[in-house]
Amino acid sequence: MEEQQMMAIVEAILFVAGDPVPVKSIAAVLDMDVDAAQRLMEKMAENYDLQHRGLQLIRIDDAYQLVTRPEYGEYIRRFTGAAKEQSLSRACLETLAIIAYNQPVTKADIEQLRGVKCDHAIAVLLEKNLICEVGRLDAPGKPKLYGTTELFLKSFGLSDIRDLPPLGPQQVT
């Protein structure tokens, strides 16, 4: 099968799936090894970028998803009539950063780092599906452990949590 046909098949699969599709699944459908499927996906993503299309192919961990380009978000909102997205409060952003860089992390750990209660911020982040419960700490009371979600990665343009920028030196103000 030629490369263009394989890309068309993958495009159709990604369109129908809607959610991220693991590269292993793509490899299985195309009857190829995972490394070859990975190279095909990278080339396909590059083609979308070079052609300046309304869609882009993004990588999330070891999966791929077709999404609209962020620069066309305003036009999509106009078309769908959706309200403009609300930004997160400073407290939510601080809480989200602590979770992203320290996951899995408990509410008590977050509160210790922030120096304030974070019930509301955690509730907002859970509601927006930017964080989720990833387990329980093996300690008295079995406190919940929080981590980030795929939506967090997508929202911040990250393929993997390891793509977070390194933390700089602490500054006291």
C-alpha cells in the first residue's frame, strides 16, 4: 500500500474516533510495526502544518488526534455560537501548576505549597477536566492523589507531561 493511501486511512480513522488514537492501534490497522507507524504519523503531522490546513495532527503521549487549529477558534465559536472560554483564576492556575509539576499529589501537599486552602480550585479544575483523581496514597485516611488529564495536555499544547518547561530558580518577592 502506498504512503498517501495509508495517510488517508489514518485520517479517516482519526476523524471517526474523535479521541486520541494510540499509535499501536494505527500500526495494527495498517499491518506495520509501531516505529514505521510513528514515522508515518510524524510525516502526516508535518504535511498538515506545511499545507496550512484548518486541522492539525497532535501527539498526546503515544496517541494522535485530529484537532482544529487554535488560531481558528474564534471563527468556530462564531459558527457554533459557543461562548468564549473563560480563563482560570490565579488560584486555579497556581494549583494546576503544582499538580502538573508534582503529580501525583495530594490536596494537603498542594495546600502546604500554596499556603492556603485549595478546595475551590481543585473543584474547578476537576469540573473543567484539567485534573483527575489518579489514585489514593497508602497513608492514614487514604488521601486522593491528583494528576493532569489529556485535556490539560491539549489545552496547553503539550504532547507529554515531560514537555512542561523546566522550573526556574525560586524568586522571593
